[in-house]
Amino acid sequence: MDLQQIFDSTDFVHVSGSREELQVAEYLKGQCESMGVPARIEEFRVAMGDIEEVHLYADGKEIECRAFSCCGSGAVEGELYYMPGTDKISLAGAKDKIVLMDAQGVSFFTYQDLMKAGAKALLFQCGNLYYGDRDIDQRDLREAVVGEEKKVLCAMIHSEEAIKLVKNHVKHIRLEIKQHEYDGKSHNVIAEIPGKKDEWIVLTAHYDTTSLSHGAYDNMSGCAGLLGIMEQMRHENNYGLRFVFCGSEERGLLGSHAYVKDHEAELEKVALNINMDMIGTYMGKFIACATAEEKAAHYISYMGAEVGFPLTTSTGVYPSDSTPFADKGVPAVTFARSASGNVAPIHCRYDTKDVMSMEQLQKDIDFIAAFTARMANSAVCPVSRDIPENIKKELDEYLYRKRKAE
């Protein structure tokens, strides 16, 4: 397999629900079929919003911004309130204010607290004052964040403008947004290699990007990992192998959530999920996070020592497509090569194929493929299907069913 060609063929922005995302899905399906592995595309609903017009005025002066998709349309004005923290004292000052936050987005409980506190609109910030570019990321107000609360208008500004708002003691903000909201479609690509047993190991990686990124590191590298393992394991194994290229991960793991929902009846036959999210960079530490019993992390550590592959293992909830599987009782392991943002930044214009090392990527693929082969050809998958209670608690917190203890 020509790994470089995978990155060359997907070297463009392909965000959730876009034609470009579907283009990449069809490309990945074709790559599977070129190896003789049958593949199909399954669609699922995603909320979409096409921004038609947005204006943000600070004391009458318009500043550049990007509206959040799916946050509604209309106009709102009020006093600016800079809120760097989300503690109760800070929230008490949000009533009837347009709130500027030290964040690029908002989590479920923070949004609920802001709505109960009476915030009229939300401003977020991204970028770096000292970088030459002035990119502003496009975000969405997620349905899972809004919950039963009302929507309020939200927009992103560059950090340079955020500093000016605070430095210049701006008092009055007016935000106007007009957008068309609708139900769109995203897609998962599913390929299968049947095994001797009617049980499966599901391998996952997401292929969508954020609005500024070509997504080479995050996460075409993981998709290349799936294809590389597929190439090495195109023979019959004891367990079947199912490869799921997930769409819309960047908007809250939507593809993997859709997969476990649509295939819930089959999950009792899934012994293990192996997930890849960002591998193969020139620099960075290789890690494995087991959302499973502690023995799984030990097994991987021992294997790394045996074959001479340096890595760090842990147990817990990894913020990737492994999480919905673990939440349904399927033990999961996520592999990643964690690189500094100075070497391989993500969610920005600098996540391109230039940060990728094809030599390191192949080494990472070979290790994950060797682990997969051991699991797929075991008489009984050695990883227990029992998710430990401490990890169940982490899952409840990560999926916003419970607040983290303060």
C-alpha cells in the first residue's frame, strides 16, 4: 500500500455533513474494495446550519466573527461580560449579559448553567495573538449540549479581538445571525473480513476534519492505520474483523454513536473495539488507553517490551470513537501517537500531510496490526467484557450524565 497516496488523495478540508466528507467516504470505500474487502456506506442524520449572514458590533464598531451553526437566527444586544471561569460567583454575573469566555466551545453542564444564569448570547475565542494568521474556526452549537434548554446566539472571534474587547472596556455588544438550519447526512464506511467465529473485533478511526484542517494527523492517519491493518489481515482469522471509518467525530463522536445505536443488537457479538486516533507523526509519544480492565493495559505494555516498541499505557476514557463502544459494554483500546502542538497541531490550517512520517506511520501500523492479530486469533479474546466501575463513572462524567465532583 502506498501510504503517501492516501494523504495526497484526501488533502482538503472535509467537515461533517459536507460533500467533501462524502467524497472521502467514497474514496475509503474504494480503497477497501481494491483489496478485495467488501465495504458499504451507512448514512446517519446530522444537524446542519448554513450561515447566510453574521455581524458583530462592539460599541458600534463591527468586528470579524464566525457564527456557530445550529445556534439559531436573530439579533441580540446587551452589555459585554468577560467570564474567564465557570464557578458560581462568575456565573452570577452573567444575567442579561453577552458572555465572552476563555474557550473555543462549551460543554453540556456549562451551557446549562449559563442558561439558568440568564446569559443572552455567548462569544468564544480561538487563535494566537502572536501567529501571523488570523483564522477563526467554525463551530456548531451541539444538540447534546443544548439538551432541554433554549438556544442562544453564539459566535467565535479571534483572540486578538477578544483581548481588545477587554482592554478597551467595551460595554455594548450586538450580534446578528441569519442561517438556514436543516437535517443533513453524514456517513460511516463499514468493511468486513469474516472469521471462523460469529464474533467480531471492531476497528475504528474517524475521517472527518474541522473547518480549517486538512486532517492528515487528525485523523487520516488513523484511517491509513485501518487500511494498513486490513491489508495485513485479509485472511480468515478466528474472530471476524469489522472496520468502521467514522464520520462526524469532530462534532461529538456522532459517527460512532450512530454505529452503536444502529447495530446495538449485534454488540453482544463484539469482543473488542480497537480505535486509532492520530498516529504516525515524526515526533510524539505512542500511547494506548484501555477503556477496559487494567489487565488489558498490562498486556499491551508487555507486548511492547517483547517486540521492542516503546509506548505508555493507561486505563480510562479516551475522547474518541472508542467511547460509545465502551459505554455499551464493549471493552475498547485507543492507540495514538501524542505529538506536541508545536510539532503536529490539530484543528487548524497546520494539520496537513507535511507533519506525517510515512516511516513512523508504518511502524505504528505494524504494532497495532500485531496486537490485532493476537486478539483476532486468540481462542477466547483475553480482554474481559466487564467494564470496571471506576471507568463506568468516568463514562457517566464524559457523556454528561453526571457532573464531575468539584
